[in-house]
Amino acid sequence: MVDDSTATVAHSLRAWVATASPGSRLPSNRELVARFGVSPVTVQKAFRRLTAGGLIESRPGVGTFVRSRPAVRPADYGWQTAALRAPHTRPPAVSAPMRSADPEAIALHSGYPARDLLPERLLRNAFARVGRSEAGWTRSSVAGDPDLRSWFAGELAAVTAAGTTPPAARDVVVLPGTQSGLSSVFRALVGSGHPVLVESPTYWGALLAAAQAGVDVVPVRGGPDGPDPADLARAFTETGARAFYAQPAFANPTGARWSAERADQVLDVVRAHDAFLVEDDWAHDFAVEGEVSPVAARDDAGHVVYLRSLTKSVSPAVRVGALVARGPARERILTDRLAESVYVSAFLQAVALEVVTAPGWRTHLRTMRGNLRARRDLMVEELDRRVPSAHLALVPAGGLNLWARLPEGTDVQRLVRECEHEGVVVAAGDEWFPAEPSGPFVRVNYSGPEPERFGEGLAILGRVLARQEG
Amino acid sequence: MVDDSTATVAHSLRAWVATASPGSRLPSNRELVARFGVSPVTVQKAFRRLTAGGLIESRPGVGTFVRSRPAVRPADYGWQTAALRAPHTRPPAVSAPMRSADPEAIALHSGYPARDLLPERLLRNAFARVGRSEAGWTRSSVAGDPDLRSWFAGELAAVTAAGTTPPAARDVVVLPGTQSGLSSVFRALVGSGHPVLVESPTYWGALLAAAQAGVDVVPVRGGPDGPDPADLARAFTETGARAFYAQPAFANPTGARWSAERADQVLDVVRAHDAFLVEDDWAHDFAVEGEVSPVAARDDAGHVVYLRSLTKSVSPAVRVGALVARGPARERILTDRLAESVYVSAFLQAVALEVVTAPGWRTHLRTMRGNLRARRDLMVEELDRRVPSAHLALVPAGGLNLWARLPEGTDVQRLVRECEHEGVVVAAGDEWFPAEPSGPFVRVNYSGPEPERFGEGLAILGRVLARQEG
């Protein structure tokens, strides 16, 4: 990971060792330098990794050998099945947006922006500066670094309406990614066996976190402008739920965005039921038309628990997000975070703060949004041209995805498998539905690598789909 | 955090702004440069932070001013109390070992080693190298980086007995700190409402994670050589528990260490009950007499779930640990990790791997262990001299703590409060007991900063204790 060539050499050696007999001698450092075209230091580093893994051993002056392992017999873990009891949920092991595709494939499934959309220069500077600072030695508090909390609070405070108390640094809890925040919110504010309302479809990670917490998910129909307030009110009344999870700006997967009026209506319903709105502002930095105006900025009585991520906009390796909550809700969440992970790496917090307070951050965001808009437009155009039977309910004004409805009767799972076989990876819509899918959907992400191959990828999707229809 | 002087200036400005009227003009950059003895760039950076936090605003060419905030009214979060229902557990908000003490105080309470015990040079090199590598852009898989997993597996494989299948990289799950692993293990392998056996006393973080998971904690009496196997067998039979959580090497807080014979006996009991031993090898790198020989290395049928941390031995900012489990247990845990945090920062994983595979790591460990031994010996000697009525059941052969029993009738909470008032922070033993404390104990950590003040700190403890007795 540190050094690609070391990883490559280590990987090849590991494959060789796996099939070699114990005691076999490895090729010499000199031979491997020639074979891989790398430096002797790289070969030595690869040797060290295999040695650390117990796969090989060096005998100085003699050579490096495959370690002899004691004979192993197949293990029987059958007893575990009874000891573990039936799982209370059966979520999928790895969801489509998290899958690593064949590196040659056209990847339209991922949930993460391609590298050229990330702030490369700012991040390199931040790593270098923070690496020389004290942050690499520091233990953070449970709630996180005060300056970073202040930054997150300031982002919301800047758009808070006059007369509404803006959030302060003390209302912020820094998270090792917002997925951890969702887990904490469902555990601490809803609790096992209690209901939570969600839009349908909605983010698969939220469904997974809810399943983990043992929370009962109650779907409410979503729409291009958000849920119907009357539907929502009925669901609160019927179920006694005290929380509604939603992504008001560029919902994943649909791209739906609530209007200001809808946000007020939803907040009224939430208030009337003494409930929480869990606002997952995942795409805050990915608006391509206008800015995101969080519902949390309209809240003055602790009804909105607000989540904001930097993982997707700063770097997938900088797992930092935050949660803003007030009142006893925040205390409950903080207790859960202490039990769950004690604190977030001070190094990553410092890197995140360094990037988002750098003078170049706003400029980067502007450029990145321009690129995202171009990619979105390209993907919409290519989808229209190459998959004419697909239907987009809306062209999202932000986010990373298009949500395409396919003709009735499409076998989406088969379609996705066949597409992958022909070299393009798309995500089947089913994963985003808490209950029955409302139709055959695929999600295509326009922030992945190689936009110049969008057309080619969608052409394959179009052909495979036509074959199924024909 | 990145730059101490920026943080200092920002902190002072924030304090000033908090008491200033909206619209007040801040001192000029030049004045602040003079006042704090820092560079103009540092002052600008501090300004940027406050601006980001919405506290001040610049008017170019005019100056920098305290922002006027809309009038705020006190918020009423009373509705939340009903919405949240009674919490299913009431753990302490912040435990003693996590508290930040007055920087002037003599800190004998912390759970983390002082900076001079950490691998400073190795870590700086690792930050610099990894910062220039691809790891800063990489998304990890749920289970973690293959090379790091291989290293963790190799550490166990190196001490696995002949005839026993050694763990492989595929059995390893990388964690953002082992606290997260405990949470996952209690959720995924025990489950809400089911019992788990623990030694008494035991690590407070495990008690907290168990409470969070809704698991019923069943205490088993510990001893200097670990729990009595007959006690343990009885507890398994009586409760139907399928898991036993323990720290076999240098248990926190007692320092107890299981002999090889005891490890075999415990493993026999665990096997006979088709149960799991959750082995928390937290102090693996902190052995000062001999090496730690994990119980997991004796396991051939997936009975031991093994946890190993690097946070305390590499750096508190490198939140990386790992869990080794086999069979369906590992699958359950991996599903929980996906729901909880998706993946661990590839950057931190790469830094951890870089440090522990560096040629200097073994040398560092040797030096650090020598220092720890000297600190332990000093603390034992000073405790004996300054607090003669305290009793140590054992001098631990590793770990970071002494566990001292005080005379019967000591009011430990009052003692700890009075000590803090006089400038020394120690941890009350109560937090480590899952039920009633078995006596008045304090835990003193010998890995904190300033060993030259151990004597002074313990002299205060001795005086306060004598006052209580007299």
C-alpha cells in the first residue's frame, strides 16, 4: 500500500510461496531485481513482509527459504453455529457500492469519487504538515478536536436563519466516518425493537446500521421533492416512531432534493410528534446547482441530528465526519461513541481541518463541482442515447448518482451479472429498498474514473438490456 | 493541533471574542504578532479558524470584527427526555483513565504511555513516507489491508505450537482500535440479553462495550494466575454463557498473568462448553519479563477470538488494532464491522505497517521495555516507601499499572478527590468492577510522563490516606 512496487513484488512472491514446497529456496535478491525491474531495497522490503507473515525465513549467507509449516488438519468450526445462535439480521456481506471490481472493468457502481475529483495538492500538504506536528502523538477527546468541531459548527452556523440559535462547537461530535454516526444514532436514540422511519428507497448503509442496531425500519414513500408530509405524519402516528432518517439533499440513490418549503413541512411534522429528524447531509460538497441548505439550520429545539461527512470529499483515507446534536440526545450519542471507539485519530482530525481551512479549499470545491456537473451531463446524455428504454425521474442537482428505472419485467440481478461479464459494473437498485423494490432500477455513479468510457459502459448496459427485452 | 502556536493564538482570540460585544474590532495582525511572538502567517491562520467558526468577520482594508449574532433564547430540549425513553444502561460519561487532568498535576491515572515511550523516529518516518504514497487516496476493504493482516497473523503464527493450525491473513480483521472490536464481539457473538463471563475486576472499556451491546455481564473471580478453572466451569454451566472475556497477560488493572498451565486449563473449560474465549492481548508489547505467549496460539478449533492493539505501543493517533477469529464467528464480526464503520483508514493502516515492519521496531521495543521496567521498579519502591499501608498483591511482569489495595474502610472516592485537589491524579478502583468492588483499590499507572515525580505524587497519596485513617 505504501509503495506499489513493494506490494507487487510481495504479492508475486506470496503466490510463488503458496505453491512451493517447504524448504524451497527463493530466487536471489539479484534475480528478483532483474525480474521485476525494481531496486534491491524494494525486494528486501518484500522479503521482510513475507518474513513477518511467517511465510519465509532467511539464513544469512545461505539464502531465503519457504518456511516449513507443521502439517495442518482441516478445522471444524461446527460447534460455533450453535454457540452463536441465529443472527438477528442477515445483511449482505458486502454491498455493491463497496465491491472492488476487476481493474479493467468500467466501474459505474462505486459510491466514491474518482481521485481526480479529490484535493490532491491540499491533501499532500496536509499530510506533510501534520506529519511534522504534534498531532501524530496526541490522544483526542471523545467528542473530538475543538477547532475541527468549531469548523463543523461554523459551516451550519453560517446558514442558520436569524432568530434561530446556531449550533456551537460543543454540539458537535467528531466521527470516524458518518457510518459510525448512523450506528450510534440508531442505538442511542431509537434502540433495539423500536421503529425508525426511512424514505424508500434510501441509503443501503443506513439500512445496514439500522439492522445492526436491531431497529425496526418503517418505509415511507419518497418523491423527487422528498416525502409527502401527510404520509410522514401518518407513519409517525401509526408506529409511534420518534425518529425519521433522511437525506434531504441529493438523496442516495434517487437524487431527490427537498425544497425549502418541504423542509419546513417535514420539520413541522417531526416537531408535532416530538421526534428527531436524522439528517444525513452526505452530499453537502457535491451540489452542482446552488448550495445545500441543511434542514438543521432551521431547527431551534434539538429536533435535527445532523450528519456531515468529509470522507468522500477530502479522501477515502481520511475517515472523518461529524454529528451535530443538542440536548440529552447528544449526551446519549457521546456515551455510545465512548463505548464504541473511545476517540477518533487526532492525526486524521488534524489533516481534515488542515484541508478544509486551507485557502485553496473553496477553489477546489468550485473546480470539483464544475467537473461533477460535466460528468453528470455527459452521463445523462449517454444514458439517453445508449439506453433509450431507461427512464430518469429527475436529473439530480447534486450528489454522485443517476437512478434509472428500467422497463417493467427487467430481471435486474441477471442484467447486472451479465453487464459485469461484459466489462461494466453497475449497482442493482434492490439494495436501497427497505422492503419490496418499487420497480426495476439501477444506480449509475458519474463520479468514478474514466468518464471517457461512460458511453462505452452504457452501450454495454443498453445491449444487455435489449437482449433481455428481445 | 497541527501547529501549537496557531492553536494557542486561536484559543486566546476565542476567549477574547466570547466576552467582547458584537462589532468589536480585533487587535491588528501586527499587534497580535507582537503580543504572541508568532509569525503573521500564524495569526492569519488563527483568524481563518475563527472566521470558519462564524465568530469573526474580516472587512478588507478595515479590520477584523466580532460577528454580531442574532439574539438567542434558551432552548428547551425537554421533549427529548420522553422521546429517548429510559436508557438501557447508564455508563459513566468519561472514565478516569480517559480524563484530561490539569497539565500541572502529577498524572498517575492515564491509560496511555507517555510520549518518550513511543517510537518517535519510526513514526515520523512512517508519516512522511506514507504521506507521499498512494495510501492517502486508497479505500480499504472491510477486513483491512492484506499486508497488515498478514503481519498480525504472522505475530501469532510465530508462536503457534507445532501441530496447531496457525492463523492466516484471511482470519484477521483490522480495527479502528480494539475498543471497536470489543463492541463488535459483544454484539455479534453474544448479543443483547445474553450472558458473557468476565474476570472481576476487569477492563472498564470492556464493561462499557458490554453495556452498550446490552449484554449481561457475569463476574468470575480473578486471581494473580487468572480465574480458577472450576469457578469458570461453574459459571458457564449456571448461566449458559458461550463467551468469556479476559486479558490473560497483565490484566488491566491487576497485572495478573496466566501461566501456560492455567491457559490450557481455561481453554479446556471453554472447549468443554462450546464457548469462546475473547482474549484481549492489550499489553502484548509491554511485557517486561519474558514475552507474551497468547492463548490464541494454543487454539485449533476457533475457540479464541484474539484482539491486539497497536494504539498504545505505536501512537494514540494511530488508531489501529486487529482481531483474529475463525469460522462463522469471523463472518459475523465482519458483517458487524461493515455496518459499524465500513472500513479503517488506509493511511493509518499503512503507517502502522510501516512502523512495525521497520528494522528499528524490535530495537525500539527492547529499549521501551527496559524503560518500562525501570519505571515499574521505581513506582513499586516509591509506593512501598510513601504509602506503607497500601498492599500490592503482585508486582506485574508487564502492562502499565500497579493495583494497590488500601486499608479496609478507606473512602476511595473521597481519597481520589482530595488527591486531585492536592495535585496528583489517581484512578479509583471501583470502575474496574462489574459489580461490588472486592475492596478499596486504586490503580496507579507507571507509564505516564515525569517518572521523577512519582515519589512526590505518591507522597501526596500517602499523606491524604494517613489523614483519612487518622
